[in-house]
Amino acid sequence: MNDFIFLGVGPEPTRLWGGTPLFNLIDGIKLLRFCEEHNAAVLGIEGFKVIGDKRVPDLGCIADFSTLVVAAGENFPEVSRKSARCFIDSILDDDILLEFVLVKT
């Protein structure tokens, strides 16, 4: 697996934080669509809130899909994207910004 680099060719992040792309919920869905078009997988997602000049992790908004690598086998990219979509749909706080770990298998 290799990191999937999308900056410059994919959807624009909602915000860059020290060079790290962060996505609100709507833009996160756009990123998942882009991943689907390029068969990229979602290894994990971390949610944050920006409070003042600090990026504060929201421990209720962390998803690790790495166990799907073995469980889903060759279907990992598709299964990870569907799981990521369910995860994003479950987030009720519109102020959450998401950092994605994407890979190309």
C-alpha cells in the first residue's frame, strides 16, 4: 500500500492546518467520491475541532479501518469507503473537521 496523494488533483480541502488537509463533512463526502473514482482506500479518519489557534482531537470522531485490510481482502478499497461514508453520516456536529489517511492498494 502507498499513500494516496490527492492535493492538487482532487477536491480542495476545507482548510489546511500546517500543511495537513482537513475536510468538513460535505467536503469529506466529495473526497470519498474522488477516492471511489480512483479506487483509493480509507485507512482511517480523525475528527478535530478548531478552537482559537488550536486543533483539538474529538475522541468520538476517530475511525480505524485497518482491520478491513485482511477482513475484506481485495474488496478493501470499496468496503473502506462505504465504512467511511457510514462513519461520516453518523457525525452530528457540523463543526468537525476530518483528516483522512488514504492509501492506494
